[in-house]
Amino acid sequence: MRGRLLLIWRLVARDIRRRPGEAVVLLLAVTAATASLTLGMATDNAVVGGYLKTREVTAGPDVTAITTATGPTALAGRIADAPGVDQVAAPVPGFSTTVRAHGHTENTAVEGRERTASAVDRPLVTSGTWVRSGGAVVERGFAQALGVRVGDRVTIGGRAYPVVGTAVSAATAVYPWGNWAEGPGPSDGGGRIWLTTDDARAAAGDESLLYLLNIKLSDPGAARGWAGTVLTDDLRGRDWVNTHSWQTFVDDNTRLLRSVQPALVVGGGLLAAASVVTLASLAAVRGPRDHRRAGLFQAVGATPRTVAAMLLAQYLLLTVVSAVAGVTVGCLTAPALADPSAGLLNTAAPPTTGIITTATVLALLVTLIGTLGPVLRTVRSSTVDTLADPAHPTAYRPRLTAMTAHLPTPLLIGVRLIARRPGRAVLSAVGTAATTVMVTAVLTFQVSLEADTARGASAVEEIRNAVTGHVMLGATVALVALSVLNTVFVGWSAAVQARRALAVTRTLGATPGQVIAALCTAQLLPAVGAIAVGIPLGIGLFALFSAVVVTPPGTWLATAAPAALLAVAALTALPAWLHTRSPAGRVLNAEPA
């Protein structure tokens, strides 16, 4: 057993050294699919990790109580004596209002804070300084949305304040949910601003003040049910009190990602389909070499199992590496996606067992679906036939012959190449369809953005659209890159597998130009069908996850479809041209590879 494993390892290592380009292609294809899947699964963990890190650094509260009590200190004292409460910070005055900056007006929640650090909830200054008389500190994500930096000015309650700093806090959800959900004042999305206590009272004017009580519990995990079990009517007295647990802030912070995850799931699925095409095309290119190698091993006594293990090992070893790379890339990218408003301290959380298992299973499935068929066909071939590599007679199809007899020579040859290997045409169509679906979805998304802009999108919608746009663009770029590889490899494998048949065709009078055109036709015909299916499918998939059904202009689609066909023709023509450079006689007399 050890000897077999050593032999397989040496053969795989030798193959990688001799043909590193093929190994890189396999790594890129599988890594793209697993990274997209990991990103979709890791975003929620990244939100939780970023919030917990921010909570730890800023001494975030377990529960934030909001009250309109005129005597908040007495209420704070009663809460401090309640069972399960470790600490209650001094009441913080605040109010909901609007802020104006650079000509834009947004809702905001204003807190009055002292310059000294609080026992609970100590916002971390990320730029500038903490509050001082006459100056405002803006929550970092809110400052990014307003487009303000240290030194700019914001207007609150008719008073202008210079921005002296930006900060992050775990006592509130990130922008645009940094406003209070209940109580007097605006309740729509907004951000948080800190002033000194005196400045906050002055800016409030006639606005009714609220008071925030930041509470630490002996059991933080019980924060969600604390209000129902401890904050009873006897403890509240006659005061109105609303509470938010730290788990509620986590839930709010993940709301932006709920519309993004479908794009990640669909994009990951399309990348997986494109990766299968890449691996199948790669297996087709390697087929003649693997066929010859399998015959040599069988001739010296290797069993079919050993040969199959050797052929699959060269793919599976790289697949495991790709899965590790994809999980790593997905986990490192997730924090940036999980906090689009920059309101948290990002941290890359380690992947969970579920993420590792799912990504590995996907990588193995993609590899096996793409390569298992060629490997089994090679193993099932007899040793004599494998070493002799006899010519394979073409099946006689009288109907096809009659239908194509009067076609131009390139089209005639191209149609017969498709009929000879229909599986390759299906592979080509799947790869082109996956890319068409994503490109169509991106075009449809651009139309929806224009509709949102025309009706005046909210801050939440703008952030959600920005994140979704980045995800869709990334998936589209990856799909286009894989589609380019797929087209080149499918064209190359078509030329390799049909090299002798095309050489015979050339001896019968076909010119090299006609052969190139025939190979391009064999790729273009499936691409036409793939585009025809991909466009409505892309519009339909976008409609499933969108509240408004829109379609891109016909001129956009009329431009994209011919551009895709032109790209397929250009990418297929290159490997076809390389194969026609050798004289037909040399191809026919060449020994099997």
C-alpha cells in the first residue's frame, strides 16, 4: 500500500512540475467556486466576530435601556440593585433629530457624553479626538455616509459643530440603524453623533430628551430575555422604558447582508458550473496523455483501481489545495463585506467546521463531475487498444449527412464535429450560459439602480445596492475569466480530439481557413443556444430576489449577445489556428502522444 501511495505521489508531483499551467488553471477554477461559497456562508460569522471585537474593545453594554423618565438616576439605581445586574453606567441624555452636512440631511441620534471615560460603553475614537465643548464626534460609518471628515462641519438643531473625531461603538447598530427604533423623534434609519452633555442639551432645544442606561449583566447570554424576566413593572415604576440587547444589535447589523446572500449563492452556483466545464475541458486536453499512461501501467501489471487512483489523484490533490485556498480567501474577504458601513472593527474569524466541510464537498463534487467520466473511460479501455490507439470509426448518420450535404464547407464540418462529440457542445453551452446569466443579471441590476435613483432611494437601499453591486461585479469578473479559460480549453480539446479527422478533411481539399472556421462554428452554435437561454434566465433569477421586476433595454442585450459570440469566435480561433499550422501528412503519420 505504501509503495502504491509513493508511486502515485511521484507521478502527480512529476506531472505538476512538467505542466504547471494546467495545475494553475485547476487551482483557479476550484478556488473561485469555493471562495464564493465560503464568502456566502462566512458573512454572518464575520458580522458577529466584528461586533464582538468592537464590544470587547469599547466595553459594550449587554443591554441598553432607553427611557423618558424625568428622574433617570433613580431608575438606574433600581436597575443596579436588580438580580443579575453587574453594573449600570450613569444616564446619558440624548434625542433624535436630523443632521445636515454638505447639503444633505440625514436622521441622527445625538448623545450627550462627558469627556471622561464611562464605566460601560466607551466609544473607540478612530480618528481625531473625543468630544469637547463645541465639537461633534460622528460614528465612523455615519461619517462615511455623510462624506464628512475631521475638520468638516455638521449642523444639528440649527447649530453648526466642527467634526473633531470619528468613533465606533457597540451600544448601537451600525449605520443606517444607529437611530433609536422607538421613542420621540425620527424612527427611520440614521446614525449616531456624540456631543458634550451641555452641547446636547442646548442642541435639543424644545426636543424631548431621552436617557440611555447602559447595563452590564453577570450573564451576557441572558440579555435577550432580561427585560421580560427582570425589568418588571415594579422595577420600571411609572417610567416608559424600552430595551435593546446586544444580540439585537447583531441582528440589525446582519440585515444588510440578507439581500446580498442570494447574489452570493447564485454567483457561487454559476461559478461551480463554470468550474465543472473548466475541469472537464482540462480532462479532455489531458485525455490522450492519460490514455497512453494508463495503458503502460496496465501493461506492467497495475490493476484498474491503481490506474484510476493515479489518474484521479492528480486532480484531487490540487482540489484539496484549492478548497483550502478558497476557504481562506472567503474568510479573509468576509469582514469587508460584512461591514459595508465601516461601523465595526473588522476581524477575520476562523472558518467553522460546517464551512470547511461544505466547501470541501463542493470542491470534490466539482472535480469529480468534471473528471470522473474521462478517467473511467480510460480505465475501462483494454491494454492493447490503449497502447495501439486504433482509429475510432465514426458512426454513420445518414439523416445528418443528408441535412448537411449542401451546407458550406466550414458549417458542414462544424455541425459534424458537434454530432461526433455532443458532450463537448453541452460543456461549451453550460459555460457560456452561466456567464450570460450573470451578465444579464448585472445589466438588470443597473436598470433597477436607475429606477431607485429616480424615485429617491433611502440610505438603507443605497448601501444595500452598493454591496450587492460589488458582489455581482466580482462574481461576473470571475465568471468571465473562467469563461475565457473554458472557451480556450474547449477549443483546444476539440482541435486535439479531431486532429486526425481534420487532417483527413484537409487531404480531401479543405483549406486551413475552412478548418479554423469549422472549429469556431462548433463552438458558436452551442453558444447561440446558451445565450438565448441565459438572457431570460438571468432576468428571471434577478426577479426572484427583487421586489420590482425590470428588464434591461433591448439595445443593451442586442449589444451584449453579439459581443459574447465574437469573443467565443476569437478565443476558439487561436487554438484552431495553432493546430492547422502542422501539415496534414505530419499529423497522420505522428505516433500517439
